[in-house]
Amino acid sequence: MELMIPKIKREKFKLIRWSRRSGKKQELFHIYAISTIEQGIEILTGVPAGKRDESGRFTSGSVNSLAYAKLKKYAKISKED
């Protein structure tokens, strides 16, 4: 299981359990402290979120470029109806 928390709050989380049998701690979660939504997207998908270049286009193959292309497709379809 994975958990994302705002970077500023990470000191408050302690999600470690001690095993009764072995006396060793077990990590129950992977905790990712993120500062931006883009960092979260990259952690969850393994694909760069993507940034806009000078012409306003997102990095090719990025999550943002794929989402933008899909939104443009839906906008075109809704205008045709």
C-alpha cells in the first residue's frame, strides 16, 4: 500500500508496526512526501507529469499531454452535438 502526504506534514506520520513474533518492525506503507500534484502523478503512474514549453505545449508522452489531448477530443465531440 502506498500513501501520499503533503511534504510539510510528514513528521506527524508514524505508520510502523512491530511484529509480535520476530520483534522486528514491519513497514506497512510506502510514504511519499510530495510538494506538488505533479510529483504525485509521477509517483502513481511512473510517467513524467510534463510541463508546458514556450509555445504552450506539454512534454510529449507526458500525463499532462495525454490528458490535454483527451480533453481536446471531448471538447470537439461536444461541439459537434
